[in-house]
Amino acid sequence: MDRKNPSSISLHEPPFYLREFEDAYRYIIEEYRIAPRRIGIFIPCAVRKPYSSSPSHRLFGKIFSEVFSGTEYHVAIFGTCGALPAELELMYPYAQYHYMLGKCSNTRIQQDFLKIETYRLKGYLEKTRDIYDFRVAYCIGIFREAIIRASGETGIPVTLYPTIPTIERMYNDDCPFPEGSLSMQEYIDEFRKGLLRVRDLARELRYP
């Protein structure tokens, strides 16, 4: 695969079906070296590319920089893009596609995504089994379901935020997206507190 290919991906075709994304995923799993970190943080992909330029990822990045030192954690991005280390966000095809699964009402496509994403997350969790000591995922909806399934099938634990009680409290049937947005303050506050707990636990276990 030419990882410098500047071509554009179809604006309409779900990226998880495309050969380019499977090839990129295989490169990450089979060839790319991820430096060991105490904490792996999984965050969803974003519509804006590169991901780090999106408002949500800028917000997440600010939280990470406030909570951790630079060598304590590593970020993985997952979702319609598959599963990739955040530092590879400019690698083809991750900065070239435009797709929003949340706007898709096709049940078959949603189920296909869940199957494909579970498979890719399983591979990533297995690859990083001995690279991360702790794993935290910040997600809702079908992305959350995929990582729950991948965690269960690999036996590799992932702590999830926001928690179910918080999601249920914020749930609103009258909204197009009943679970809301990960940028909502209630979710963000719980995520920050969760990261602080994981950080402190990791530091306590490392420096008893």
C-alpha cells in the first residue's frame, strides 16, 4: 500500500468496507511498532480531518495534557476508520475520507460496521496486550458496543466512560442522537475524573 497516496476516498461509501482501510489496518497490526505506555486511551474518530483538528479531539487533547505526563499514555482512535494509533492520523487513507455513521439508518450497514469494527478492535487489543497496562475508552452508541464485544472476546479489560448511569441520566428520546454528544459537560467531567483515577492507580502500582 502506498501510504502517501493523496487520493480522495468516496464521500458516500462507508470506509470500513474499503480495501484501503483493511490494508492500512493490517500494516498497523503487522508492522507498526507502538511504544509501551502505562495507559492506552481509546477515543472515537471525527468527521473533520485530521482528527486532531476537530473540536472534540482538541478538547480531549487538552484534558490529556492536564491529567498526564507525555510518557504515561498513548491514544488510539477507533470507529469508522478502524483502529489506529493517533500519531498516524495523516497516513493514507485516514485523512482522506468523509463519512458519518451516525447519519446512517441502514440496519445492514450498521451491523456490518459492528462486525468489522469488533474484528479490528480485537486485533488492536491483542497487539497491545503487553504494551498497555490499563485501557480506557470514551464512547457511546455502536462504537461502545464494538469495544465491549472486542474486550469480551479477547478477555482484555477496558474501562468505559461515560458510565451507564450517566448515559441513562442524560438520555433524551426527543433528540436526533438520544445519548447526546461526547462533548457534553457531564460526560467530559466524568471522563476526566476517570482518567485521574486510572492515572493515580497506575502511578501507585508503579511506585508503591
